[in-house]
Amino acid sequence: MESVRRLGPDWFWVGGSDRRLARFENMFPLPDGVAYNAYLLIDEKTVLIDTVDAAVTRPFLENIEAALDGRPLDFLVVNHMEPDHCANIEALAARYPAMKIVGNRKTFSLMAQFYDFDVALREYEVKEGDRLPIGRRTLRFTFAPMVHWPEVMLTLEETEGVLFSADAFGAFGAFSGNLFSAPALYESRWLDEARRYYANIVGRYGGQVQRVLGKLAGADIRMICPAHGPIWRENLPYILEKYDRWSRYEPETAGVVLAYATMYGNTEAAVHRLAARLADRGVEDIRMFDVSKTHPSFIVAEVFRLSHLVLAAPTYNGGLYYAMDALLREMAALNVRKRGVAVVENGSWAPAAGKEMATLLAGMTEMELLAPPLTLKSAPKNGQREALDALADRVADGVLAARERL
Ligand code: FEO
């Protein structure tokens, strides 16, 4: 059944929500599902902005048919060629034989790689800054390479100032009726999943996000319609500021992520001691994660949010415990930087985890190791309380200093 949502007298949301998909890109857990947004403008020309994932093809096609109300589809704008947004191009081409596809050179080259239909017959190629008048409205195209693939572009509807932003400003999470981000509810309903989405999907490309924010700085934008998550029509500076901060790899808040691996609870005991000391020193925002229990995407998102990080892990097979190794490599791939870090290693006969963690951290940019790795041998002993407290104090000093500037 169609689920079209009217966004104005002559335009509609025609996307879909999926609560059945377990993992986005088969990697990132989706406890609240995910939404794929597509938008249909009805003007002298009819224009669809993006398609959706194959999981919601049926409601999507029903939505378009209902919103077109008998008119043909003249243009499909493809802002992004990742299949969560482009999976229905062939289906649309079959249904709407006169439909032209608006994209750039890279869009069409990816399209020909993914699909078998005659892309060249449909191409309407645009270049940076090109405009497409569609009647009362005009669309302008801004290229956003690597936010999140090389062909990505953003489409600005200039009459009402609506930015169709592809992955940018998106969030994990399916809709529950409301398409708009009510400012009063955004932080409780969407912010954590928007941050997790940004950090894990776009996080590597902070420099490219900064360039796009610069390009958009002078534009008259009154609404942001992303390809995932809620639409922004109020308090746009809020999400723009978040994107500016995340893409500069600056923390939002002074606080500590304690990410630990533990085999029998001994390393964990040391981390509890650290956490208690941090709390006693007045550090309020502390998040402890067992890296074997919590998917790294949630930990990485908290690392983007908070100013400091403590890593604690056992030695395993002469190296670093695998789950901690994976977390650090993921952080490096996502260009995590600008954090104060402390390291605790454990090893019963030949501790090696600390050196490996320090080496992986050294490969990242602007990560400040606050002290040499602290070594535990099997279990923290009474004589090591002072060393753990001293390490916690170094971290607490850094957090309290960060609190002054954030
Ligand atoms: Fe939502 Fe990069 O795809």
C-alpha cells in the first residue's frame, strides 16, 4: 500500500523504512532500522530525487505511482550511486520509458558498472553548479565527492531553499510517522544514530565534508532533506554545527570512552578502578565498553563524541587481543584524531598488547598518548592501585582542561 507523504502543495516524500535489515552495508547493526528517503517534485516537469534500497521497492514504486497521479516521470536525479539509493533505477527505466537520468560523469560510469540497461540513452549530464529549470522550480547541482562516494552530488531546489543532501545529514533509524526532526526530540530520538551514521559511514572523509560545507556556506538553505533519517526544517544551524565539528574531528563533550577487552575479568577490574577514580575526580561523562560485546560502530561513535579514550587489552597469541585490534584499525580507517589517550596492557608472561596499541595509535593523526602504556601481569595487584590512580589522574586532568575549552 502506498505511504506517500505530502511535504508541500507540489512535492512529496516517496521513500520507505526497513526494520527487518539486521545490518547496514551488512556491517553496522540497525537496532531501530533505517529509512531510505526519496522525494518527488511535481512541476512542469516531474522530478524524482533518488531511489531507495531494494528492500522497499514495492512501497516505493506504489508511492511514485500514487504521487504522479497519472503523469509520466520526466527526470530521475541520482545524487548517489550506492545501491541503498539507486537499486530501483532499472525498474523505473522500465516503467517510465521517457525518463531522463540526471547525474554527472562519475554517476553514469558507476551506473553502467552496476546495471545492464542502456544508460547512454537516458543520460542528462550535469556539471558543478549547473541548473535545471523544471517549471516554477530550478534545481542546482553541487558536487560532493567522497561524501560518501566519488560521484555524490547535492541538489538544491532554489525556489524554496530545499537541499537534497544524499547521505550528508542522515541518520540510522526507521520512521515512526514523523518525517521531521522536532528540535525538542532530536537529541533523544535521533542524535546518537546520526552520529553513529556519520562516524562510521562518512567519518573517514572529514576534509571532503569541510569542502562541501564551505561550498554551501552562502546558499539560501531553508530545509535539508537527507537520504536517511529525518528532514530538517527548523534549527538547521544545529545539525550544520554538528557536521562542522565531526568533520574537524573535534569532540562534542569533555569525557572518556573506556574501551577494554577482557578474557577472565582481570583487565576489566583495572578499568573499573580507572573509571571510579575518574568519577571521583569529577569526570561526569564516562562510557565503558567491552569490545567483545559492543559492536565497534557504537564505540567509534562515542569516540567521535568524547574528548578522551582509555584502551585496555590483554596480550593474545603474542600480540593484541583481536577485538581490540579490530577496533583500533577501524578507528584508523575512519581517521579518528585529536583525542587524549591512555593505554593499559595485560600479559601473564610476555606482555605485547601495549606496544601494539601504541603503534596503531601512532599511525593516527594528533592522538596524544598521555603516559607510557601501563602493564598488568595477569591481575591488578594492590601495588598497582597507585599506578592505575596516577594514570586516571592524567586522564582526568586532560578531561577537566578540555571541559574549559569545549
Ligand atoms: Fe546511503 Fe552512501 O549510501
